[in-house]
Amino acid sequence: MAEIWESSFIENQMMWGFEPADSAIAAKDFFLEKNVKDILIPGIGYGRNAKVFMDNGIDVTGIEISKTAIELARENGLNMNIFHGSVTDMPFDSKRYDGIFCYALIHLLNKAEREKFIQDCYNQLMPNGYMIFISISKEAPMYGKGKQLGKDYFEIMEGMKMFFYDTDSIKQEFGEYGLVEVSEIVEPHKNAENKPPFKFTMITCQKGHY
């Protein structure tokens, strides 16, 4: 996985532009409403979604597998703590956060990795903290393409495997982690307006008191 992303960032640099995703803007509004001050962004990339939180006074820590993406974030003036490594190796610190925002990453993991990742994120939340995962859904144009590896799990192109959530699999994987809401969000391609928008699923969980 590291090689795919590293070569992708080297080749395409800021491949999604620098405008934040609509779901990052929605998450920022939600976090502000809930008084979330300090968040972790696993798979932060070059930080296009981090800036919207930082601009609104939220502290951000990132995790990113690609060194090039981290360098791009630095070049764009994003001076935050970014751990270099894979989310499958979490935790990178013992800190607990008020919020976690994870955009378009969880569906790239296999079942065991997803289970560990959700658990690791939950462990790093403060009591009452929120975690928001933005995942691709079965409505996405890539669903069913390429080689089927398992139920709703496809290698859509060489080395790029994707799991497509539906209501049942969301309940199954997030149910015991304080699942509070599942909603649909349509993401336009802000740097390529001729591409049709994608439907994503926004999965919100809240950690209970312990």
C-alpha cells in the first residue's frame, strides 16, 4: 500500500487540489458545534482536509503513509504534527483526542485491518469524543469492477482493493463503537468539475463514558 501512495503522490502531487472535501466542511461544522478542539486525522495526505479544521481553531495531528504527501503538506505551510507510517500500525502516540476524522481511507483496508483500525481510533478517543469516517458506498461507480476478493470487496485495479459498505456491514463493524449516525454525502470533484460527483457514506460514532 505504501508504494502505491508514495508513487501516486510523487507522480500527481496535489492530485485532489487544495479545496477541502464537502464532508470535511460538514465534519468541521459538527466538531465546532460539539466543542471538539483537538483531532486526529489518519491518512492526512497533503493536508487539504486538515486546513479547514485548523482555520477554525481546531488542533490537528495527522498520520500519513507517504513521505512525499507529508513534504507537500509542509510546503503548503501546514505546521502540525504528522506521524509517518501506516494506520495499520496505530497507535503512534498515547494521546487521546476529542475527535477523529478519517476521509476515504477505511474502505482501502481488508476486514482484519478495518477491525483493528476502528478499535485503535476508538481507543484514542476521549470519553464523549466523536469519530467520523467517510467511506465509499455501493453507489460508487467502481462497485463490482475488477476482481472480486470477497463479499463487497474488489481489487478495482492492480494493487487497489476496496471494500464497499452498506447498512448491514456498517452496523456490524461500527455497532459496538458508539454508532450514532449514518448519512449520505455527495462529493463533487472540485479540481475536475467534468467528473461526476461521488456518493460517500458518513459514519459518525461517539464514545461513551467509562
